[in-house]
Amino acid sequence: WQAMVAEVGVAPDLKWSDVKKADLRKISMLIAQCDLEVGGKSTNKDEFVTAGGVSLPGVDMSKMHSKSVPGLFFCGEVLDIDGITGGDNLQSAWT
């Protein structure tokens, strides 16, 4: 990250609100073009969804919106879903 910001010429102590739009575009292009090598998954069974988040009874599951705050929608890991990473929580994030 620091190398990308330095490549664009953005000072490391600059507030994001002060970064020029052109520089933000350059950073986003560097991120989009960044190749990362995945070396496999952990053998320590660490692939868990983080517990906590928006309580499910407060969410209208048919449209994924708050029952108490009009126009507020939720998805994925902001919801209070806990379990081993896999199809169920991924499906929740995508739908």
C-alpha cells in the first residue's frame, strides 16, 4: 500500500479528503492492476465469520433492510452470522 501511494506521489501524512481526484484514480488503477499470489489456505481452521453485527431479528430478510431505519440495507458480514466459512455465509453476502 505504501509503495502504491508513494508511486503516485501522495504524501503519506496527507488526509484522504485532501488527495486530488486524479491521484485517487491513479491509486485505484494500481490497486486494480495489482497481482497477488495466494499461497493456500490456513491449516489452523481459522476460516470463520466474525461473530457480532446487526441482529437478524432487526432485518427484513425479504429485502435485507432494517425494520427500524427506513432505507438502511445490510448484507454479508455486517449481519450477526457466525459459522465456518463456506457456502452459507458467502450466499448471505452475495444475496
